[in-house]
Amino acid sequence: MTNEQILKKAIEKAVKGGYSKSQAKAFYEVLEEFSDSPATNKCFVIALIFSHDFAKHFWGEDWVCDCCGEKSCWEGNTQCNRYRNAGVLTLWEFQLQQMILKAEPLQYLVQFLNEQAIAKAEGGDK
Ligand SMILES: [Zn+2]
């Protein structure tokens, strides 16, 4: 996927998760306005994907283990060997912490954009 495709799919997923459609539209308008300035565009994209509002709707607010990021950690159903001492975070907080360490944060989103991941986020298995 190109960065443009990743961005488009990521925004679609966040909107499905309740992110404001008008905010998404405003974002595209700003991006269009600065289309001749790749560096400025990149700044806008980074600002969007790291915004708490966007992340909440992209990943959701389920509680997860702050060590491994899994919900099932409390059930002992995990490889995480710190689960007994680990705290909790919301999933979006956990994922933002992971993404900040990536050289290409937009690429980090790809793993959450396949159809199965989207179905899971919507609460179905099919
Ligand atoms: Zn864990």
C-alpha cells in the first residue's frame, strides 16, 4: 500500500469507529491545499495519526495490559511474563506508545488495516 492508501484506509477505519466525518473532511481539505508541499503534508499526517481523538477512534478504548497490549493477559492466556505486575492502559494509549518509536509511523498502521482486523474491531469474526 502507498502512504496515501494507508492514510485513506486508516481514516475510513477511524470514521467507522466514530471519528468525526467533518473533521476527516477538513483534514483532506488542508492536505489538498498544501499538496505542493510534501514536508508540510507529512507534518499534517503525523499530527493527525498521533492525535488522541483520532487514535481513540482508530484503536478503541478497551483496557489492555500495559506490557503486551493484550486484553487476554489477565486470564494468563499470554506469552507476557510480566502480566501479574503489569498495569493497564487503553488500547489506543498502548498503540500510540508503540507507534512513537517507529521510524515510519504510517506503516505501523498497516497491520491494523486488513479486513480481519477491521471486522474484529467492529465486533464480528467474519
Ligand atoms: Zn501482558
